Amino acid sequence: FINRLGLTKGTPPLRTMQLWLAIILCLMGVTCTAHLSLEKFELEIVPKWINTFRISNTPLSFSFLPNMKNPQPSIYGLADVVHALDLIGQLKNITNKPATRAKWIAAINEFQNTTGFYRTHPYEAAAGYLPWHTTAFAASALSLLDTLPKYENQVYLKIARNRTLWGLTYNPLYNWKEGLKLGCDSVHSCGHKMAAIPVVLKLQTKKMEKPVQQFFDWFWKWVADHLSYKTGTLCPANERKFFGREMCLGSGAAIHFVDLFMHHPWPLANSTLPFALGLQDKKTGLWGGHFASMDGIFQSTRSSLQLHKRDWDKVSDACQVYLEHVVPQLNNETYVLTAFSTNSHVIPGIVGGVSECLTQFPEKVKTAFKWHCCPPFD
């Protein structure tokens, strides 16, 4: 009840007084509404955020970095705008006409080559493990526009069709030192490749061929066999010791997004729930960075839901503390256009976490549009 009213701050005696006051007001017929609002962000700041990355005189062209002297069109700049608009419930309104949607689709397809990979810039590595993360993020954006990638990814198909390549592909990604040879530096960044392969295979075709289906059967078993019983995530002991448990939060989210997208139950949700909740900084409401916070929120809410809302009050409290911290920042235009605009990929991470909280607890924040989570890949 306190959470519905947004009354979560203050000393215990003050919270008790707030609760009784709220109950009295509600019994008197006074409407109980959320005291947080994102309407300013939605209606005033989002258009300015988009214009920060828009390349002038080029329709549907966005850069990854802001205020570049010679801005270069970016697949991330474009896909980030698509994902952000979808998370805050505005994409369908903007692309509701088939001709308009076709232009957005064509703009994304311009970056893809016949191998199924996408043209990127080296500095876009800040968004994820290139080029694997890019394939799934672009395919996810296209799915939000109700279409498939123009070309199927030939490398992923080759892996899926050849049983001998399955373990040869995934086992090195789980081993930190072997992963270094592949260009990723942790189970988190390697997790981008682990997740990208099944996501793209699912999103690039309407009908999955039998060998690919068999690959998925193997993939779910491989994941289950490598999960940590302590965290419910892909979290090798040597990496947990070297990087800290936060690293495992990211690798867990990468795989759990695939689980959610494919409607596959999380094998160790009972471990994931306390692990994810336990990593939140109760003062700031964050789990570290903003993408880490989205990972923490997502794994808290969805593991609890799978467990029939176990510790749902704790999940609600976690969202409330997070929202109390982030919503004022999103309503601060200067803050959004500076700290949250170092590149186009920052805002999708932030609104991703907020949208997941609002998907589960829409009463916590007043919005002009219906926010929802989650896209197939983030």
C-alpha cells in the first residue's frame, strides 16, 4: 500500500505517520496517485534527445556520438532511437503508417551486408561486443517494426547447422582466457555473442529449420549446465573472484533476455532473485551503471514472477528506490542532454530499467504514454 502511494522515504516513525495519513485521505475519498511523473521527459525532453543525435538534412539518420563535427550515420544511433521510443510507448504512434514504417526499416537495412552482419564504427564498441551484439540489437529493432532482417546471418546458420561447432563456439566464450582470443574480455561481453546467436536465428526467419531447432535444444541444456547455483547466472568462479559479482549480473541478463523472448523458463530463478536484489545500492537505487541497473531490475522482477511473485514486496521496494533516483534525472533536460547523452546507447538502458518497473508497477509513476518492457534483445 505504501508503494502504491510512493511513500517510501523517511525514518520509520515518519513512514508510519505517512501511511496513516494516506489511509485517512483515501478513506475520505481523496484520490491516491503517484507523486512521480515522466510527462515532461516524454513530451519535452525526448524530442530534444533525438535531435542531439539526428544528422541534419538526412532523414532517419542518427549518429552514435553527439555533436560530432563530421557525424557518421550509425546503426546504433538509429536502433537506439527505435528501442527507446518503443520502451516509452511512442514507436507505434510514430510508425503507424506503412509507408513511414517502411522508411525506418529501409534505413536499418542500409547497414546490413549479405553475410547478415552490420556496418559499424570502432567507437561503437561502447554499446556492446562487436559485431555480435550489433546483429541482435538491429534484429530486435526490426522486430519492433514488425519485420525480419533483410539477410539471414550466414555465420550463425553455419554454427546452428553443424553440431560439431556448438561446443566449439560456446565453451571458449565461457572461459575468460579463451574468450580474450575471441575479442571479448569477460563472461559479460562474451555473453553478448552467446545470446546474439539464438536471438538472431529466431528473429531472421518465420519458420525455423530442423537443425536450428536442434541447436536450440542443445543451447538450453548447455546454459543450464553452466549456470552458477549461487547466482542463477553464467558466473564462472574465477571471473566472480576477479571482476566481482556485478559482472555476472550482465552475463545473466544477456541469457535471461533470450529466455524471456523465447518463453523459456529460467532454470535457477530461485537463485537469481536474491542475487539480483542483493546487488542494489539501497541509497542510490542503482546496481552500478544504468545498463547494470536495467539488468538488476529485469532479473529481479522476472525471476520473482516465475516464482509466483516471491518477495514481490522487496521487488516493489527496489523499483521504488530506483525510480525515486532516476525519474528526477530524466526530467532534468540539462542532465539528459549531457550525462545521459555521451552516446545514443545510454538512454535505452535507463528507460529500459524504468519501463520494466512500470510494466510491473504502472501506478508508481504518472506517464503520458504506456511504458512497457522488454524488446527481444537489449
